[in-house]
Amino acid sequence: MRDEPERAVDEGGGSPDPALFDKLVRPFYQRIYRWALVMTRDPDDADDVTQETVIRAYRHIATFRKEGRVSTWLYRITRNVAMEMMGNPRKQRERSDERAIENAAGSLRTDGSEGGLDHQQLLRIVHAFFGELSDRQREVFDLVDLQGCEPIEAAEMLEIDAATARTHLFRARRLIRKRIMEHHPELAEVLGR
Amino acid sequence: MKCEEAGELIFEADLEELGMGGDSPLTGHLRECGECRQAAEVILGTESAFAAAFDSLAPGRSFEESVVTAISAVPGSSRRRLRALPVLLPLAAAAALFLLIFPLWNREVGVVRDPFVPALLAEAPALRTPSERSAMILDSGDPDYQIIWLF
């Protein structure tokens, strides 16, 4: 994974340890927020999930196993918190705004290339494209293609086997890349799409 | 490899392969075919822009403050323990003083009148300890048995 912090050493006792927490968890605030945003697709919900994740990590820092990855441990906590907060993930997905997909697609088409889009437009596009993926597909795609994790590492974080993770990844890539190519019809034609 | 076949692979390929890393049939085709290479570059560029947009995201400004407040309220937090220290210190000192004085007083009298001693024994102390030894009678919880501890 890009910028992977050190593997942690479990020096914790049985209670919260601020020094260990600062060493292990603080460097992950931004990444936890990003995971939460991919899971919830709402900045306010992502804020809440991030805060609860950090607090749980603080409470349970002594349970972190030294042979494990901090990122995996924190990702699982984030996922549990998001699932608890968001309820049924399928229901959540149904709440996605269909217009967001149209607007985002429009932005990409208008500019003709992603290079001319500003930050907010890009995020809208990502969110809109992500709205078409299942939860698993979205998480694997984000972890592997956007964050640079190895598929095996993503599988470990999601607690699924590597083959399943790859299947989700391929399906996600197909959907996302198909969407991208829709805005470049001349290239899509060459590829037989 | 035909462009249609390459198209099938491009839609599932790893980013490294799209960037023509490695030595697969697809990378071979991308090196030869400008249009397919352009399609791969569009995909790489768009996904890379998505990643950059996400990388710049961070929680709200009040996040750190909220976390510090929430963590302070966690039971067992060292900050919480530190706040309780001014109250606990005098109590701990008093307890230490009591433990220091109690055995001295005990040795002088020779017989223990301990809060653990059953009321009947405490009213009529009849236990003599060997010289230089003290004793403590402990309640076992069973009225038929008492524990005598010589120390």
C-alpha cells in the first residue's frame, strides 16, 4: 500500500494507552476518513464513522495483535462502525441519488477529459460511479486501484478470500472503465465497445 | 492480438499492465497499437485523478478536538486518571500512614482488636502471642472456623 506506515508493535497493556494510540492510530485519521467516505458516500456520516472508529481504537488498543497490520485492524473497526451506523448496506445503496450519476457523467462529457475537472467535480464523479458498484466491489476497487493495496491485502482487510476479492475487483473495473469509455466513444469503438 | 481482444483485457487489467509494465500479451499490443494505448492512458489518467481527489480528503476541522474530548471521557483514560490524582493522593498518604502505625501499635498491645475479628472474640480477647510476634484473627466466613495469623 502507498505510504504504508510501519507495522505496529503491541506494547499495550490492558487499558487505553495514549502514547501507543498516538503512535499507531493518529497517522491513520485521514485514511480512516477516506475509508468511511467510500463506505458511507456522505461526508457527514464519514465524519461520525471516523470519530467513533478512533474512539473504539483507543478503547481497544490493547487488543491489537502485534503480528497484524494496523491498517487491517483499523479498517475492520471502520467497517463495523459504518455498518452499525448505516444499517442495511443495500438499503443505503438504494438511497443513492440517481441524478448524481447523470450530473457527474455530464461533467466528464462536457470537459472531454478528466484533466479539466476541479476537485469537487472529480469527487462527484467518483461517488456517482461508485454508486453503481456493490459495497464489496467499491471497497476492493478503492483499496486496490485507488489506494494501491495488493489484492491479497485488500482481501485480508475485507475478511474474504483472495479469489473472491479479485472477482469483485474485475467486476468493479469493468463497470468503472466502461463508464469512463462512454465519454470517449472514438476509443470505445476501437476496443469493440 | 486484435484490438477487440485487447479491449477485453484492458477492462480488467491491473494498472501496472495498462502502464505497459511487465511483459504480457496486452502490454505487447499496447506498445504496438496507438489507439489501444490511448484508451489505456485515458483509463489510467482518470483513475489516477480519482485517487488524487480522494487523497486530499480529510475529516472536518473540529475532528481532532472532538476526538480529544471523547477520548478523555473513556474509562481508564490516563487523562482521566490524572484529573483524579489530587483527590487520590491524600487518601493514599493516609492509608500508607495507617499501615505504618498499625503494626507498631499492634506489637505493643500484643493482642489484635481487628475489624475482621468476630464481635465475641473482640469483646473477650484471650489470645497470647509468642514474644516478638503479632497475631491477627481473620474471619473465614464460617462461624466454626477462625484463622489466626501470627506474624
